[in-house]
Amino acid sequence: MQKITIPNLLNNIIAFQTTANFGDIKSKNLNQNLLQLINKPNCKICFVNQIHGDTIFEINAENINKITPNFLPTADAIFTNQNNIACCIMTADCLPVLLFDSNAKFIAALHCGWKSLHKNIISKTLQKFFANNIFATDIFVWLGACIQQCLH
């Protein structure tokens, strides 16, 4: 199990990527392994059923308890202002994007394949921030590791 920590984020935001040998969504120990890495009491792990689309699932007080390993909402982005939520996405060659505001009130994790990017998933997720009175100048963006086409 390997954890690659994203340095220099705000104090109350924990972000990291794992490598392929960590496991995938089908791994029985995935949630437990993630909770060990996060090391934060009462944290809830939230994944989505990713389909290379532009759907954004907002985790709120009304739906937080409905998300279980047996029920994953269909979306390619997770957006929340809830504390102790681990917004998790899975990528292979797609681009993982993390968006959060300077006050750490809102955070979003995006799975950005070419289809999602073509459907403007980043812009649509940013609209969630703007709708909550977060200004563009207060939003931080982290782009994770991904793959690109070989250019000859």
C-alpha cells in the first residue's frame, strides 16, 4: 500500500493519491485501508459509480447516510461542505482533479476523462462553488497524475 500525499494544502484538508497496488473499488479492504491512511475519527468514505459523464453528486446532511458500498450514486464528481467526508474517485489514465475553497468550506473531487472534460465537468463543478458564494479567486485546484497520448 502506497500513499502519495499532496503537500501544502489547507490545514483541515487531507488529500492523497494511491498507487495501483493499493487496490480498486472491488477490494474488500478498500474502505478500511483508506480509513487507516486518512487517520481521522468519524470519517465517512464516499465513492461514486463513475461513467465518464458530467454528473456531480452533492453530499449533504440528507443523503450522506444513503451512500454505502452497496449503493454508489452515479456521477463523475463529488461535491460537499460536510465535515469528515472523504470524497473518493478512482482513476487509471483519467485526470483526478481536486477543487476546494480557501476557507475549506467546500471540496470537490472530479474524475476527468476526455468525455467528462468534453462535457465541461470542471466548469459545472465550479458553478456549485459559485452558487455557494465562493469566488473564483478563492478556489484552489490540484491536478493529479494521469496519462497522455504519445505525441510523435
